[in-house]
Amino acid sequence: MGIHHTYKSQRGERAERKQAKQDALRRKSDARKARKKKVEQKDTIIVPEDQIITMDFLTNPKNK
């Protein structure tokens, strides 16, 4: 008997390991994207339309 007999019999196990690896990478990537998006949303400042934007408003750290 050669190695080719055991190779085919383990096809299902290899497929499961590959699928688990892909799922783990996808979850890791999604988590990274979610963290990045959360940080981007945190840094943005929303100014009401009726407020005039002055240099003091832009440079004053208390407004952020």
C-alpha cells in the first residue's frame, strides 16, 4: 500500500480544516475592519448646519 490510499481517505478532514481556517481568517478580517470603522467614526466631527465654523472651533481641543 502506498500513501495515495490514505490521501483520499482523509479528503473530508482536509476540507474541514481548510474551511475552518478560511472562517477564522474571515472573522479576523471582519473584526479588524469593524475596529477600523469604529475608530474612523470616532474621529469625525459633525457640525450642525446653523453653526458657523470659525478657526477657534477648529483649533479648540475642548470642542472635540
